[in-house]
Amino acid sequence: MNKFSSRYNTYPYQEVRKVVGELKVMSAGIEDCTLPQTRDELIQVELKRRLEGHAADLEQMLSSNCYDFSTVVSMYAIPAEDLSALLPWLEGNKEKTSRAIERLYKKTEVRDFEKPLPVDIPAVLRQASEFAALNIQKYHKNLGKLLQELTKSGEFLRDINAVPTTDARSYFDPITKTLAIGIPAICYVTEDGSLHIREREMIRLNGHEGQGHALNQVITESNGLPYFLRRSSSATIGTQESIAQFYEKRVFEDLKNSPETQKKLGISHIFDEIYQDAKDARQINEYQLKSYQYAITVLADKDLGPVQDKETVAKRIDLINRVALDPRWAYNFVESNRYNYDSQGNLGPNLTCELRYCANPIERALKEFQKRSIRYDGDGRSKIDSVFYKGFWTPIGFIDNARIAAKE
């Protein structure tokens, strides 16, 4: 249906109604289970979640009903505990994030600051492509070798080809098994016109896109999982992003513990600076992302009062401002979304669905392994990685899968 819609810009609505009915019948035929104990129970209850999510998604297409907050949360399988954890995390990390910003500012040399690469100029693009390709291969090869030494899952990196792309956004193409690293993301020029690599960003992208999304996709396809667990959906996006963020952090720790790999990459003399920069930048980015997510929950809270009421607007600005780093941001965010509501006062679903990225099943899954004294090192790491990479799960299903795997 999605492929049909992408070609003809419409849906076969009669067929959609039929499929919704069949999905509901199939879902109703699966017994619910709040805490599955066996792999069969786990797969059945996860299938039930996926069927219900698909049915709700399609049903909204057919109806004129409004997308209220609970509907969007249900469709994207956003865990309630991850939503409620946003404000406490922000309150506990505001001062730490402010210190990270000041630390980065004080040690950054502005005089030779990085300039964007003009890839629209053919000669520059040719030079940058060759430069980027050489460095991408170097990092892919050496970080891949390091990962293979640390975990059995690293062997699958050999099935992945890494290349440069003119797209600023890096990505993994599952059809060609190609990791495409954005030239504008990793290359920059200085005032003297010389080309340079953003080492920190190169490492981060190898962790996030390569060791995160790419390995998740490749390992999932290589295993004999049921069809629905080998296909991502709106309900699994939060988990997939949580996995990528975990390995983005992990690659810096692995590199920190491997002076030999640092030497092969030619960054031994500056790695401590790269590591601290990455840590500070991650703290700032995570804070900004969680601030954005928390602000969405504030906008979606109907209990604060009528949408266009001046007192309601003031309440929203005040609540967001308490955790905002930029004193102007809360006002601008609330004002720019003043009319992003339907007639029933529900915040627009396109903004609300961004909350799917606040899901954090990785941390709770790690705790399930720790309960069984399985640590993230040596053989324990290989065991955990094999579970984390295998399948596309909803956040709840991912945690249940870790719990059962740890018990096994």
C-alpha cells in the first residue's frame, strides 16, 4: 500500500478497510501476555503489538477522528516511563550541560574555525570525494577490525561497504549494504583552502550509522526471524534509534581503550581532546533533544488550559523555560506552534510522534543482563550484542527479549 501510494499519491481505500478488519481479527486471536516467559510467548505478544499498531495507523487514514495524545503514544509504542523521565533528567543535567558548553567554548580556537565545504563546485567535489573516500575506508577498516576483536557481531561489518555521499545526512542502504558517509558532515576547509577531516564526527558516524543501524539491519536479515521482526515499522523506530545511540557512545569507549587503533588512525596525539569533545557534545545534544521532547509533552498537555488562552500560553512558556538553556527558546517554540492544534485542542500528530525518539529500552535491557551477572565485556558483550542487533522490536518487546535471552 505504501509503495502504491508513493507512485500514485493515493491509497486503495477499499483494500485498506479490508486489511484493517483482517489485522484486528488476527490480533484478537492472539492471547495477551504482560510478562512473556518463553520465546514463543514473546514472539506472539510482540506480533500482537505490531498488528495493533498497523491497524491503528491505517484506521486513522480512513477516519476523520482526531489524533489525541494517547493515540499517538500507542501507535508508536512510546513507553510511558520514558516520557515521565524527561523532566527529572533535564533538571538533573542542566548545570552539567551548561558547564560542557562553557568548556567547549573556552578551548575552541575560533581563528581557524571550520568552514563549510562548497560541494556545489565540481572541482572541490572531486577533490573532497577522493579525500573523503580514503579516510572513510581507513576508519571503516580499522574500527571494524577493533570491533571484530571485541565481539562476534563485529564480523558482520565485512558485509558492509563504506563510501562517501554528497548528501549531508549519512545513512545505511540495506539493499546494497552500503554505509554512506556525508562528505559535508566529515570534511571542512580552513581559511587557507586546505581540506581536513572532522575526526570526532567520523568516529561518531561509524558508531551510529555503521555499528548501530547498519549492523542491526544486516544481522537481523541474516537470522531466521519471523517476517515481521525483520521489517521496521513506526512502532520500532524508537528502539532502532536507541540502539544506534548506544553504539555511537560505545565506539568512543572502545577507541579510548585501544591505543593501537588510535595510532593506526593517526589520532593518538589528539585523541584525548577528541574524546572530551565528543563527551561534551553528546551531553549538549542529548540535553537539547530531551528539552525538545519535554516541550512537546508540555504543548500536548490539555490540562494546562485552552490552547489559545493567554494564561495557558504563559504556563507553557514558564514550564519549558525552567529547563531551557536558551532564554528565548521557550517563547519561540510555544509561539511558533500556537496554531499546530486541531479543533479538539490536540497537538498535531507530526510533532507529537517525535516523542518516539525518547524511548530508551537499551538501558533497561542492560539491567536485565546485569541481574543475571552478565556484564558488557568479553563473552558477555558478544552475548548482549547478539541480542541487541537481532530483530526490529518495539521498546517493550526489546526489553522482554533481553530478559528472556539473559535467563537462557
